Amino acid sequence: MHYHCRMNQRRLRFIFISILSLCFSNPKAQNLVPDSSFEHNNGVPTMLSSLGLNASWSAPTMGTTDLFCECNKKLAEKSEAQVPRNPMGIQKANSGKCYAGFYLFSHGDYREYLLTQLMQPLQGGTIYELYLYLSLSDYSRAAIEQMGVCFLKSKVTYTSSNVIGGLQPQYFKINEEVGKDTVNWHQIIIEYKAKGGEQFLLIGSFDIYDYEATNVKTPKGVRTRINQRTERDAYYYIDDVSLREQTPLRVAVFDTIVIPKIDTIKPIVSTNPKIDSSGNASPIKAELDKALVLKNVLFETGKAILLPSSFSELDILIWHLNNNPLFKIEIAGYTDNVGNEIQNAILSEQRAKAVCDYLITKSIDPGRLTHKGYGSSNPITSNENEEGRKQNRRVEFKFFR
């Protein structure tokens, strides 16, 4: 694609070729999961295997999925299902006071699952985004490679605790997102294009995959239900499961590129060409894998709609990508700490995706792009004043090979 710039004009007229969406049709799309954070329970669980207390979630097999909640001091003395400390580890709820926990890998074919009925059936052809948070338990002896989700038209029930087969799950790599980290909650995001009529969400491990030993030893004095004699038990906490219709993003495509007076990206690219064995020269990035802030990339308040003033800096980024065809790029979105952290994480993800969508409209290969939202994590300055919060609301990028 050839870009034509009229640098001698004091005013540049932008001609819209296409607009994917004029605006957010519903920026706060309905969450179709009835109890995202496992808060609506018929009592406070004091024993493991108490998922049955929850009004919206159930275990579809004979596997005994757990429910954990904060409780008062009197109950805490006898409870083995309390938050944050329980026989599986120590973890606060990602939000609220409760979360669930299940074995995604254990002895033989034993697995545990979560099942819930959605608020309404999914619409065929519509793309939905599933968000959930996972944390590997402290005393887990193993970490698994991947887990899956299934969207089903009817409820399923099984009379064993074995691996569920015969379905077509959508898998995602949790070894890449969670790894062996037992301290933090990790957000998982899955896109799903509905066939139409799906009413149930099933979450778990649907096949036997490789596991990796964590080499964790339970501290003395701790009584855990995780088998300490083998390295097969992989136990995970789960919280804040939400499903929303994907919000359309407005991305304008123009017939020209505006080159700003100052190239804020150029300093990271070497002007000295590297000559390969074929005699071809290409610019080299001075520092790979270093996060840099796109200072001039801005969005409408509370939305993931790029402001027109952002395009000039993004077009420079495109120039560097075109001149460094071996480079890939990772886009990261961040917010300040104002508001609900779950919504902040979703918004930061959508903003990072909006940048990737813009690059794609400029013929950048999607295979070279990755994006992720981090919410208010990793602030670069204090959130105690507006200037600091403004700096923390940012989009970063880094090149890698």
C-alpha cells in the first residue's frame, strides 16, 4: 500500500474510506454470567466440596468442586473453605468475598468442572468475549498446559468424576498466562463466535495434557487436601467469570498519513543498516523487548475509540514496522486505579485491541501483532493526583522477534 502525504498543506483533509462502527452501541454490554464472582450462596461454606451452596454454579460430574468464602471469626475456627487461608493455599478473592476452586488435573482421570446457565441464549454469528481470572493454589503440586471452555445448548450431567469427552472445547494456554505463579490472579480472555442457542457455559480440563511439577512442599503444620506424595495434583482458584457481547470499535481508515514534527519512536531504531548474507540492508531496532509509551495515542473518555490525534503517531509506528519486517509488536493497555478493576481490565484490553485493529487496517499482518490489557497494574507514577492518573492511562508497545 502506498501512502500519499501532502506536507505543504497547512490543513489536511481526512477522507473516510470506511468506519467499522460509528460508536459503541452499548459500551457496558450485559454480562451473561449470572454470578460472576460466586457471591450468591445459601450460607457460608465451611467444608470443601460445597459448590452446591451457590445458586448459579454447579458441578456437572461427580467431581467435588469447591467454594471458598470469607467468614467471621467464629466460623473461621472450624472452616476449611475460608478466604484467604484454606487447605489449598492462601489467596484473597479477586473481587468480592468468594471464589471457586477445582482440580484441573489429578490422579487417574479425575477432573472437576464448573457449569452455569447463561442469562440468555447466545445469538448466532455474534462474537462474545469470555473473561475469567485464575490463580494456581499455593500447595498445588503441578501446573497444567491448558484448559478449555464449552458453550452448550443444553445442560449436561455425568455419573462419574472422569474427564469429560465427546465435546468440542475451546482451549487456551494457562501455562503461558499463569505458569507457576501462586501469588497473583491472572486474567484470561477468550473470543467465541456463537453458533446460536447456546445457553450453558462449562469450564474445566477436557483432555489429558502434559503437566509440570511445581516442586512445592506444604509448610509444616499445614493440613492440605492436595496429595503430597505425587506431582499430579494441579489445583486452581477461579473468580470473576463474565461473558459479554464483543463491543464494536470505531476505527477510521484515511487516504493519507500525517507525519508529526517530532518522531517519538525514531530514537529506538538504529539508523545504521544491518547487512545480511544476501546483501540486503534493513534498519535495526536498538533495544528489543523494551516497553515504550505511545504518548500521543489517546481515546475518548471511558471508551476504546481512538481520537483522530492518535493516528499520526500510529502511522509512524506503521512506518517502522514496514521497514523492519522481521519485527513483531506487542501492544499493552493500562488504566488508572479509578473505578472497578474488572471494568478497568476490560477497557485496557479493548484499547490495546483498538490499536491493533488500526494497524491491521493499514495492512500490517495480524500475525505480527499481540495485545493485552493490564488494567491499573504496573502504574508508572502515583495515582494520587490527576496528572499521575493521566500518565498511567497509557498504551505501551515493544518490538520483539
